[in-house]
Amino acid sequence: MQKLAIFGDSYAKKDADDIHEKSWHEFIEGYDITNFGEPGTDLWFSYNRFLKNYTNFDHIIFLVTSPYRITLSNPNVIIYPNQNYTTASVKVETTTGKELEQYKAVVSYYEIVQDKEKDEQLHQLMVENVKRLAPNTIVYPCFNNSWFNAYQDETVLYSITEFEDSFLGMNNEKRKEFYRKGLRDSRACHMTEANNKIVADMFLSRLNGNRSILSNLVAPEHNLNYYYQSKWH
């Protein structure tokens, strides 16, 4: 059986199992799958794991996250290690003590230290090196980013989340309200099981050498509270 590696963020590996729906990679059969994905991680996290493991696999699916995330590796960090500006800003409102101190440091990084142009360029260089080292890798975007110019015909995975959110009445402010209540997205890889199946069929087709695209997405069956019931880190 051929070996398949998957790298990426929460679009590669689900972050919760409260509603017991299948992720797209659980629909892929006929391969010995190792999933190196980790929810909330930055691209360096996936890239570093790729460098250490890519030669051991026959096939690779590499999902490209946002360039504006950071993964904290300092052993003194007590907060969730995978951070972005939006979630850290909410946590500043809801935490105390050392947690609050560290979330404030994350927010300060984004507001004072971060160089977005530099992050975008490094992001693109990592993606290009993945393709150079393993040319047959299926590189797929999770979000619309600066490196995305060569992938304009792709339906980024986040747009599936947005498609579903449009039926659920979800927007950024409502998402923050759930965060403040300590709740987050329960969907496997931020998609319903029906749309995870569509994503799986697309990747299976590409693994077989075909140039398929995502289409015929399915509206969610339940309401917003059903899909946002998982505890937030």
C-alpha cells in the first residue's frame, strides 16, 4: 500500500469531535495515511515537519495556512501555542494573571513587531521549496494569500467554511461572541461531513493524476449552535 502524508493546520486535522463527523482524510481509502497536521499552526510548523519526513512517503498533500500565524515553542509559554491576532485579542479580554500577560505579549507582537511583507515573502519561499523538493506534492491553499497568484482557479478551503457560514448566519463578530463564551467551531476541518466528502473526492482524483476542482457544495443541515459547541482552548 502506498504511503500518503498530510501536512497542514486545522483544515488538515480536525480540532474537536463533539459532533462526531468525519474529516475529509477519513474518507480517503487505499493509502497508508500519516497525518502531520496540527490545528492552529503556522506554516513553519508544517514546513519543518515536511522537511523531516517527506522522503518517507509516496504521496503528499500539503495544505498552506495563513502567513499571519505564529506557533510558540518557548517552554515558558502556558497559553495555547498556536496563535493569531484575532484570537489573542479576544483572550486579552477574558484571561487573567500570567495567561493575560502572555496574550498581551502576542498582541504586542502583532501590533509592534510583525512585518507582514516579510512574513508573506518567507511564506511563499517555503511553499516554493516544498514544490522543489517534492514536485509531485499536492499543494492546496486554505486561505487567500499573497502566494495564491498561481492558484487563482482553486477554491480555497476557507471559502467552503464561508459558504456554510452564509447559511448559518455566522460572521466575524458572532464568531468572537462564541469565543468569549469559550466556544468554537465543532465542524471537522471547519466543514460539514458532506463537504468534507467532496474535498476528499477532489484529493482522491488528484492523487490519481486528474485535475478535478471543488464543486456542488452542500448547505449545512443544522443550526449555528449545533456547529459551535466545542470548548475553546
